[in-house]
Amino acid sequence: QVQRALRTLTIPLERLQLMKNHMIQAMQKGLSRSTHSQATVQMLPTYICATPDGTEKGDFLVVELCQSQVRTLLVTLLGDGNLSPQMMYKTFDMAEEIMKGSGEALFNFIAQCVSQFLADTTSSQERLPLGFVFPFSCRQTQLNKAELISWSKGFSCSDVVGKDVVQLLQSAINKQELSHVEVVALMNDTVGIMMSCSTEGRPCEVALVMDKGSNCCFMAEAHLVEIAKETSGRMCVNTEWGSFGDSGNLNDIITPYDECVDNESSSPGEKRFEKMVGSLYLGEIVRHVLITLAAEKALFKGSNVAVLKEKDVLKTQQVLEIINREEGMAVTKRALEAMGLLPNERDCSRVQQICLAVVTRAASLYSAGLAAVLTYMCQTREMDQLLVNVGVDGELYQGHTRFKEILQTVTRLLAPECVATFLPSTDGSGRGAAMVTAVALRLEARCREVNEVLGPLRLSFADLQQVQALMRQEMELGLGQETNATASVRMLPTFVCSTPNGTEQGEFLALDLGGTNFRVLVVHMSEEGIRMASEIYVIPTAIMQGTGEALFDHIVDCIIDFQTKQDLVNHVLPLGFTFSFPCQQVGLDKALLLTWTKGFSASDCVGQDVVQLLREAAQRKHQTGLNVVALVNDTVGTMMSCGYDDPKCEIGLIVGTGTNACYMEEMQNVGTVEGNEGRMCINMEWGAFGDNGCLDHILTSFDKLVDEKTINPGKQRFEKLISGMYLGEIVRHVLLALSDRELLFHGKPSPKLYCKDIFKTKFLSTIELNGLALRQIRAIVQELELNASYEDSVLMREVCEAVSLRAAQLCAAGLAAVVEKMRENRGVDQLTVTVGVDGTLYKLHPTFSQNVQKTLQDLAPKCTVTFMPSEDGSGKGAALVAAVACR
């Protein structure tokens, strides 16, 4: 019978592993917004988003509501790594009628204790922040706002459930005329333990309470805590895991002894996990095993065992002493005889075995819960190995070597990828509450300073409306015949007067010149769609920087080579030429080069008609089959390639290394070209918006620093706020400014961060990916040789978000001016239009496209705008311009 009882109390490792997996699932259910209300493991957010870093200084008041007492503390932190906090405290006994009376009486009593304590300890009237340890389940929505969910531990005060307990305490304190005392933070005892164990620069990120009750808290990735508003960094989550198993997860390991304990409790069916591990219950579990074995005549033959039917006759402390001491047999005998039993030696040995089995099971269950938390942290941080400190407190752990050994061994077996260092808490809830309060004030001060730096990058809705209005104004100036020459937005006519309608058919050649690679394509259009073949040719530096004649001869040589390979030598095909350099277009097939960029400097080309230079090279090469019908830039190509699939596509947008836009304007509004009928695509060249100073009011000191170091200071101001070539540089200057204020990298950035262009724009995309797994930015931090803490990583992300959001919003403000003008041109209440879009920033950045779309919707509510990513706008688009021209 004894062996059978011991077997029911023994949980195999495989079952503990299964329980660990169930616990992880229960935790995920508690964190999810959609399933939180049904979760047994509630995963309550605490709004504690950082652990102490050792710099915290000042005086902090703590009030702790205990079982039948109120404890007050005054903690002085010296900023020395929290190694030697000074503490004064006083405990006040609380009458049972207060615990069961009105809420007002309870909080008035707590406030009176605070008043009396301060009268005895300090006369200072300077602001005194207070941390409130309130060890009951609360629904917290801020660090200083928490509604009581339910009372426990003998409390049942009226008019408190559902109320904000912080406000109730603050009101009671105000009644005591303690205007300098401010309740800054509320937490439970588990959180206090975690914070108190963060010493000597070693953050503690998990805490376990192993006492009468049972609980665990840990630092979770904030974006996974869906029921809280925080989205970046980490947040401490109070698991409230005592209720794990209430949905039946533990039914196969719950014994008849557990059922008896549960039935005799004040809350049958609830807190099933806690009732298997809490010290309030372990003595009771042992008592019920003894009752069963005595009834089966396996124990205490000849004794009157009626005493075992008395609740709480065997205390958990006695159970722990029985298994812990070397003289355990003697301790067992004394304990049993004190109850009036007459045990023999075999009885004492068997009772020892039973006590050990109950305690081992409790330690193993704790291990399974802790292993679930550790594995979950490791997985969500995308780490191969997690090194973590675990703060521990409670009578089961303190001083009981056997319990500790089981806990640590089984945890290692269940979570081998996690290395946990257990740190016993000293005055966890009190000192920890002071730490929570101190960290909250440190973060509040840091947040104010960060906002001072980032504030100028954050544009209001009114700012964006003003940019939209300015863009509209500059567009009108660019379209005007008299004002075009001095307009910052040049609004260049492209002589593309129609978008594809789907009837285009035939074969077309396309050329794409925009950098060191030159591409030749043949594009087949039919009712079935578009087929393409292409080849890339390299343009050597010597040709890029040689004569114009040599450059265009090389281009024609590439075309001949391509036609030969494609068996097109004897075909005369219409050709579209994407030429991504600034041009003044005077016809669809005539464009004067304004300036070379991108490393080109071929002589005798600026001011010349690019199409004519190509035709002359063809003549020199005796290539008579070259029929150039259109020259376009990449923005127009993007619009045309998307227009083939969506006839509503009448806007082209590029947001990559640079930025530009084009759109279909009414001919009657284009003052720089004769004719009033139909529409023409206008290449806005909007990158230069603001070159006349109209955007100076939104330029920050960072923008000015970036502009000064470019090859064209004062030019392309709008592009320098938006495009991929510059965003990384803006971020780099912001990081340096934050470091100067010692808000980042402890004020010591690496020398590399002072190097121009070292912070790539692609880093923004990596850092801003959903969540903040450190793995995402570890490679970046290492490449830049930065000594970045987790908090530094969170702040780096905030900087990247501020810079990329502003870029997206400004892009949207420009587009809003375009779509509103098109709507007014056409005299419609609601415009439906599609934007063909290309560029690495728009396509690859995780949030840029959504931010553009959302802001555009807000700024132009009367326009329904669809965004269509372009596929090969510069190639396919050039052929489509030629095809439309032929049609």
C-alpha cells in the first residue's frame, strides 16, 4: 500500500516534459488578446519594462500589504549598483475587522500607517515616490493604475473589486495631508523579488515565489503581450500560474489525496497547481496520505488515528524538517508523538518516504513551470542558449537544501538549452518595490530626454497638411509657363499621353540605362500577356568617364550582340529607352541631358539630345534597324508597367535610393506645352521640393548635418528626408546626439559610428522587423563595434521608427497633393486611382508601405488609392511606352 501511494505521487520525466509544453500553450493563450479571457494562466502585464541598472538614486517609500500587517519602508539608493541600499522600516498590525470591513477603512488605515512612519523617520517635504506592494490579482493598465480582480488570503473588503487600488490609496494619502507622497508604481510580491535580485549589474529576469501561494513572473518580449499597449522592448508579466490545471490539464497526475485537499479548501476546483505545490497545502496532502494508509492498516497499528482527521494538524514546516534534517527519524517520531500517535520505527521510515515524495513532487512541478518560462523566453528571443538569473523566495526554498537540489536538477533536465542561476531574495517585496519605483522614475526622466531629441522628427497632422499644401503650390508653379524656370518641383512633360489599355500587341525592344549595368530586352505582347527576354551588359568605368561617342557606340554594340543572340538582326522593332538621368524632355523621343549622375561623366553629352546620340551611334555601326520611339525615366516606366495590368494606374512612385513621382495631368493645365486636349504624364522631379526653402521649418539639425556632407548641399531637400540614400545617415546623427547625452551606449559610442554612411538604410529594415529579437540587431551592433545593452537596442529601434515614419508620412503628404489635384481636375467627389510603385525602401522596409498608405488615407479622405508594386518598370515600362505610342 505504501509503494502504491508513493507511485501515485511520483511524476515521470516524460510527463513533466508534457506538462511543461502544456504550460507554454497556457501562457500563450494568456498573452493573446483573443484568448486571454478564457485563459487559466492569466499572464497579467505589470508595465514594468526594465530591470535596475545600478544608477538609481534617491529616497523611495514602500508600503506593503501583508497577511495581517502593513509594512512601511524608506529605502535610500546611492547609485552604487544598488549594493548597499539604506533601509528603515516599521510594521503595523492590522485588525481582522479592517481586512473584512470597508475598502475606505482599509486604505485609510494604510495611509495612517504611512503618516505615522514618516513622522518617525523624516521631516523632509520633498517629493517622495511610493511603491505599493499589493499581493492580489489585479488588471493593470499602467504602472500606477490597477483594478482589483479578486480578494484572497482572508481579505474581503467591500467596494474595492473593480476599482483602481492606486487611486484609492492616493486619495487616502491626500486625506492625511501628505501632498509630497505620490504613488508611482503598484506591483505584487513576485515582481518585487525579481527587482530586488537585480544587483551588481546582473539583471534578474525571472522570479519564483515558493511560499503558501505560488507564482512566477518574467520579462517577456513586449510585442507578445497583446493585452498591453506597449509594443517595443520587454515587459514583466505576472503569470498567476497558480490556476494552471483548472481546465483539466493536470487531471492525470492529481491524486485522491489532492482531491481531498481541494474539497476541504475555501475554493474547490480552483488554483489546482498551487494546491499541489504551495506550502499552505503540502502538510495537508501528507495528512491525507497518512489517513488512507492508516485506514488500510499500513501505518500506526494500535494507535488512535482520529487526530489525523483534524485539518492543519500537520504543518508543512514539520514536513520539511522531516526530510531535511540528518536526524529525520527522531524528528518524525517527535512530530507524530506530539499528535498523540504511537509510531514504530517502520512507521517513521514510511512517513519520511511519504513526506519526501510530496515535497519532491512539488519541486518537480515547480521545475516544469519554470522550465516552460525559460524555454518560452529562449524561443521568443530566438536564442540558441539562454543565460538568466532567477530570483527566488518563500519558505519552501529558503534553507531547504533538498528542495533546492531537486528544483535545479529537474529544471536543467527539462530545459537543457537554458542556464539558470538561482538568486535567493533578501527582503524581495520591500526592497524590490523601491527598485520598481526607482526604475520607473529613471525611465520617465530618460523618456523625457529622448523625446527632446526625437521630438523635431515627429510631425503633427497639421505639419503634414502644410507640406501637402506646399507641394500643391509648387506643382502649380512648375506647371506654369512663366513660373516653371524657378519652381523647385519642375513638373517636366514626358509626352506620354496615354496609359496602356490592354490591346497593345507586338514585339518591342527596351533599353535600361541607369548605372554601371546596361540592360537590353525584347518584350512580346499578345492577348495571353507579356513575355520578356533580357541580357545585362557591364559598362566599364573607362567608357562611363570617356567620350560620349564611345559610350553610345558601346550601347549599340550591346544591342547588336543581343539582337544576334535573339535572332532579331533583320527585325525593325519599336524601341523604348529608359534613361534614368535628369533630362529636359521636348518630345516623346527627344530629351536633352541636364547633368550626369551615378558616376557617369562622358564628354560632349550634357545639353545634347540623348535619343539623337543613340541614333548617330547606330549609323556609325551601320545598324539601320533601330527605331527609337520613346525615352522615359524609371518613374514613368513604373506607372506604365502597372498600367498594363490595371487601367486605373495613373501615378508612378519610386522610393528607393532616391525618390520621384509622375502622374497623368490634364493638358489644359500644362502651361509648358502647347495643346489643351487629353492628358500627359508629368515627371514631377519632386526630390527637389524644398530647395527654395519652403520646407526649412521641418528640417532638423540632423537633416542639416546630412545635407552639408552630400555632393549637392542645399539640393534635393525632399529626397534627403525620404529616400534610402539618406535615412541611415539621419539615424547615425541621431544616435550620436543621444550618446552625447549619455542616453545610449553609456555615452561611449564606437569610433565607427563617427564614419559617414556606416549606418546603412537596410539596417532600419532589420531593426524594425516585428518584435525585437536581439539576434536581429546583434550582427549590426557587432559590425558597428557598439557596446549596446538591451535598453540601447530598444532605443535604437525607436530612433529608426521615428526616421522611417517621418519619411513615409512626407511621401504620403506629397502623394496627397497629387491625388487631390487629380480629383479636383476631374471634378469628382471621390477619386479612385492606382499608384504603380517601385523602390527598395517601399518594397523591403517592414512598415514604410503601411505608413504611407495610412497617412495618405488621412490626408486625402476623398481619394481611394490602391498601391501596385511594379515588376520591372524600367524594362517592361519602356517597352509599354513604345507600344502605347505605336497604338
